[in-house]
Amino acid sequence: AQTVTQSQPEMSVQEAETVTLSCTYDTSESNYYLFWYKQPPSRQMILVIRQEAYKQQNATENRFSVNFQKAAKSFSLKISDSQLGDTAMYFCAFLEADEKLTFGTGTRLTIIP
Amino acid sequence: GAVVSQHPSWVICKSGTSVKIECRSLDFQATTMFWYRQFPKQSLMLMATSNEGSKATYEQGVEKDKFLINHASLTLSTLTVTSAHPEDSSFYICSTMTSGGAWETQYFGPGTRLLVL
């Protein structure tokens, strides 16, 4: 079974600063997908960014970018110019074809005004 | 991304009653829907995979007779918690996967908070 590890249960950063959330995973497959989901206090799960493993280029979505290190099985999320609205739980998730989505345990991120 | 709704957003019921939760995909046809359960301060746990027109596939440890899933159309899946008990109190979230295009991406509903007294 695949495992996804988020080693930072909680993090906090000043508004406008940059923060990086870490995620590692374990798999023997070469083709898979990785995701970061955000769960704000409303508890609505929101897709932040996704990465296809066969793509070497790191995905970016505005202030959000990832550092995908396939050999190291690492998939960190960088949030630049952090905003108060970024306060949320962030879940890293892993998906292989025809398999279920596997979530990490989450990182609670607090943006301090 | 796709739009998914859930109804109700929260429900309080007495122990022993059954509760039905609806999950709708509003802007696409969802051949596959997923039902998750989330306890406070924990991650999402997959309960079952719902396929339109066929029986749901339940994860190990999830009682299929307790959590009835029906996916009768491409836009609606329902989860019925039968004879609910306080330990069933939780946050239930559905997600959908499109029938074409970005199959690998799941879009989530806003969740249903269930409290069993």
C-alpha cells in the first residue's frame, strides 16, 4: 500500500512571507499523480495544485508551486506571499491509476497577520 | 474545477434513525463517486467507491449494510447511514471523478456534518 507522510503537523508564518510544506511518499510505480488539497475552516476540500509524475517540470499555480523530486519521492508545496486566506489544513495526496487516493495526515498552516 | 454539492450540510438525529446524504455533480457526468469520512483533526478516510449503475465497492472495515450507497444516475450518489449511533457522528465528504478528461483529479463536495444523539 502506498503511504504519504507529512512530517509537519503544524506550521505558522507571518503574512506575506513564504512557507514550504513537506510531503514524502512511497511507491514502486513510475506513473502516478500527486496533489495538494487545502481544507479551510469551512472544511471544503479545495484542489490547490497537481503534478503528473512523468512531467519533470514543477507545477505552478499563481502563488503556489511544488518542488517535485521523483528520485527522492518528495513533493513539497511552496506558498509565496502568504495571505490570511491561506490559513487551512493542507493535505498531500497520491494517486496511481485504478487505485484510491491516499492522503497524508495533514499540516495545519496558520498565517499570522 | 468541477462543482459538487452535498445535502444536507449538517444533520442531527436520534440514535437508531437512518440518515440519507446526497452528493450531486452539478456540471459534469460523474461515473465514479467516492465517500469519505473525516474525524476531527484527522485526514480523510475512504469508505467506498460508488459506480453509476453498479454496486459500490467498500473499503476494508466499512460495513456495507450500515452505510448504504446508491449511485442511480450520473449526477447523484446517496449515502444512507442506517440505524445511526453516536459513534457514527462524523464529517462525511463525497468526491467525484469525471467520466472523461482529467480522470485523475477528484473534486470534493462541501461535506455533511452528522451528529447522532
